[in-house]
Amino acid sequence: MTFDPIDFLEDAVQTPSHEDATEMRELLVETLESADGADRDSCPDSGSDQDPDVRVSVDDAGNTLAVRDAGRDGPHVVLNTHIDTVPPHVEFSRDGEVIRGRGSCDAKGPLAAMLAAFLGVEVERGRLTLAVTPDEETDSTGAAALDFDPEPDAVIVGEPTELDVCNAAKGRFQATVTVRGANAHAAEPESGVNAVRAAGGLLSALDSFDDREDRPDASDALGDSTLTPTTIEGGTATNQVPAECSFVVDRRSVPPETAEGFRDALADHLRAHAPADVSVEVTLAERDTPFLAAFETPTDAELVRTLRESSGGTVRPFGAATEASYFASLAPTVVFGPGALADDEGAVAHAPREYVRVADVERAGEAIEATLATLLS
């Protein structure tokens, strides 16, 4: 069987995976099993151990794993992306060289490119693993459960990067700030402590959070961290002084800030700006998995240089947090793939306009394959 990444992509975009990844995972497993033993170019003097079969499995966390092992010492390279998607629904269509539909660029286009490279490259030494996770858009339980043996020497994470090699990304933490005062009748507001009014002052205090002396220094690649309030709620009756108000903040971090360090620093900062008669509590969002932390791979790493030369793209940070943070502590890691988070007209990924260009999917597959050939030959 000869694998066609565009045929696969068309099928994948029409396979729903926004609520349940099962059907999409079944398509992926079937594709890998059907392609096992697909025609691959071989060197004239190569043995069967240079053209290993594909071993496919699904682990308890729902990760789809495919391995090609040359049986010879060499690096372990991991290709990772995800099969889950998010609303809104975007109907599949193909207009010439453009494929539209939910997941077309995030991240089924990158998946198609990775499959082409995974199945097409000749693994002369070392090991090549494809690890496709089921819930990157939510809790990343799949990625958190991955346990590579041996640990990888290089990781490529598939996301829409416009064929640029993204060697860094900010992390994402989420916290809730809860402000507590005391109820009173709204006709006598001075007899209570208005949590909503206090929260207003604390929202303004967010602007000075990164002016403190002990804040993390800006990253050369990523710039400054950001702190953005996103939702707010408070009060229970329209004629009552509210005793409680809470708001959620989104933190885009830079190394070496951790989620716990951010929480503690924000709590200290806001308590220092709060009225004496209110209490302030900062809690991280409940997760069963680690937050997506910031990462940065040196620009002179072999993986970065090789993929840049193969793709022709530039080296730059990625604009969103990804599961790459789970792998960057193990090995040099980059984010790469066809498609864009946004274009000149507006949002593409996670948006009603989601699309990917056929030529970019093909070019991404060729660039990844060329990079793998260099690392595994």
C-alpha cells in the first residue's frame, strides 16, 4: 500500500474527534496497520533491519503509538501530535489546493505530514516513534502518560507553524482569584464589605504584577510573560452588597517560572494591593496533569538546524502553548507543521475559517522525512 497524505487528510477531517477521539483513533490505527510494509526506497546494500515493520498499539491513556526500530544503535526520534479537535464545526470541503474543515490545520494536517514521513523514511539506525495523543486541547492526560523507553533524543511536535521551525513557546497557567468581603443590604453599603468593588481594584493591580523586582526576566526568544483576566463572576442578589467575587486569569509564562511560583507571587502581589477588610485567595485550576510550561530549544541544536534546512522556514517561537512542554525536558524539541494559527484575514485554527493548503502538507511531510533521514541514517 502506498500512503497518500492528502487522501488520509480528507478522511481525517471528515472523521469527528471534538467530543470523542475514538473514531479518529480507529482511522489512524487502521491506516498504520494497512501501511505496515508499504513500499519504501531501500539502499542497494540495505538489509531487512533497515526497513523495519511498523508496530502499532494503543495504550491505556488512549495514545496511538507506532514504532519502527532498525535494530541498530542510533538516536530515538519521536513525532508527536494530537487527534482531538475543538468547536466550532467547520464542514469539510476541498477547493482546488485548499482543504477546509474542523481540524484541517489543528492538527490533522500536521498528522498527515507526519504519517507520510514516518512511513516513508528509511530507518537505518535507531528508533522512530509516532506518538499521537487524544486530548491535547483539554487536559493532556495522554501526553502526561507517555513513558518512552529509551528516552527520546529529539522530538518534533506537529502543530500549524506555516512551515517555520518553532524552537520555543510560552507556557500557560490558569488561576482563579477569589475576593471575600461581607454581605449587607445595598441601602446601607457601608455596613458591609463589597467584594466586587475590591475585585475592581485588584484587576487594576494585575497591570503592575510583572513590574515587581523578583519577576522572571524576559526571554530573548519569547519576550515578556503576559497576564490576562478572562472571566469574572460575583454577587447573588441585585439589592445586596456582594460578599464574594472571583475572576480567572490566564498566564502565558516564560522560563523558569513554574505554575506554583506564579500562584504564590500573584497571591502576595494582590494581598499587598487589597483593602485590609477583604481576603484574597489565588488557586490554580484543578488538573490531573501538569500545566503546559514554557520551553526553549537552542537554535544551534542539530534538530533545529536540520529541520530548518529541510523546510526552508525560519526559526521562531510558537504562538500557543503545546504538549511540547512535556517533552522538552527530555530532549531537544521543536514545533512544526503546515497551516497557520492565523493569517492576514484573521483566526484560522479554532475558527470557522479553518483550512490548510495541500502543497504545505506535502512540503511538511517532505521536510520531516528529510530531517529523519539525516538523523536516522
